[in-house]
Amino acid sequence: MKRLCTICARGGSKGVVGKNFRPLLGKPLIAHSIEQARASGLFELIAVSSDSDEILAVAKANGVDILIKRPEELATDTAAKLPVIQHCVAEVEKQTGIRFNTLVDLDATSPLRLPEDIIGAVKLLEDRGVSNVITGMPARRSPYFNLVEVGVDDVARLSKPPQGLVVRRQDAPPCYDMNASVYVWQHDALFTNATIFNADTRLYEMPEERSIDIDSELDFKFVEFLFKSKKDI
């Protein structure tokens, strides 16, 4: 079983400028994901894909095995993530001549995950023999109870009306927020499907305190607070 970890980090962040190499408790943000990948003990290789020479230099300094320069068309604000991962994997396989069975992508902006989360998501994929695994946390809002949409008639309605009366969120069917922390694919599924949702997609549940995806200055400050809180325990 050969496994590859990819970390795809664009240089042109607008919500938090330079966030992927911005220091978080004394080390660049992306370094946390690199260390978690290495600590999991799962991977033959760890690769970083970026359009930014600065991010690639930081990745190299932190021991990444392969650096992939991302083409401009995959580094825009509107570029989807799946083609970026596909490009990175294809380039690594072309350079190394290795065909990987299991492919894992870690989002550099989700530094609160643990190596155990990576291990658990990979185990779920490989034990079940499914196409792919995503990660998420229990949703704060339920489409069956307190998540609403406003229609063209300006009327507010539940996003997903339940079959019967639901008077407590706890009584609604379980729902999850994707946290973009860990994505796992079986090789062929990554390259043959145009979406992350397949007929057999599974979800690996993570707690909220490990599920924050940094997309704003407030997110960054909150992650710093949680890291410091863990160190103080």
C-alpha cells in the first residue's frame, strides 16, 4: 500500500494575506500540516503544491519531499480545489514513477487536526474499500430545525422540512459541517470523478475544537488561542 500526502497552498490569499506562511506559535502555518503528515507515519512521500515561490521555499525548509509549482490557471480566486490536487498527484507520479494507492490532501489552513485524525480517515477509506472520505464536525445549525432559506416570495422556510414535527435540534437527523481538514481518495476515484461526493463517500467525524478552517483574521486569532490553551493544559 503506497500513500501520498499533498498539501496545496495558494499564495494569493485575500482574507488573511500571506496566511500559509504566516507564523503560528513560532512556525509557518503550513509547517503544522507538514509535521502532522510526517507524525502520522502513513506516507511514502509528502508533496506541496503552490504558485508561490515563498511557500515552496518554506515547505522545502520544513522537509517536504517534493515541490510542485502550480500553473497560473489553477492559482486563481475561482480555481476549484479538486483539479489542483489532481495536478499535484499527477506531477508527483510522473516525477517518481510511483502509482499511489491512497491519496490524502491536508488543508494548510486547518492546523488543529491531530495525526490521529489523518490515520482515522485513511483507515476508514481502506477498511471500507470506498472511493473517498471527507471530514466534518457536528453542525451547529440543522436544515431540519433552524437553518432557513428565503424564497423568491420572500418567505422564510426550513431548508429541509422534516417528515414529522421536530421540536429540538437534537431530535433532527444528524448533520455535519465539512471542515476541509482531511480528504482521502482511492487512486482511480480521484481521477475519474469530478466531485468529492460519490455514491459511497464516507465522513470521518472530528470535534469542533479541531475543525477550524482559517479564512479570516478572527479565525487566525481563535486558532492561536486554542493552540495556547492546549499548551497550558
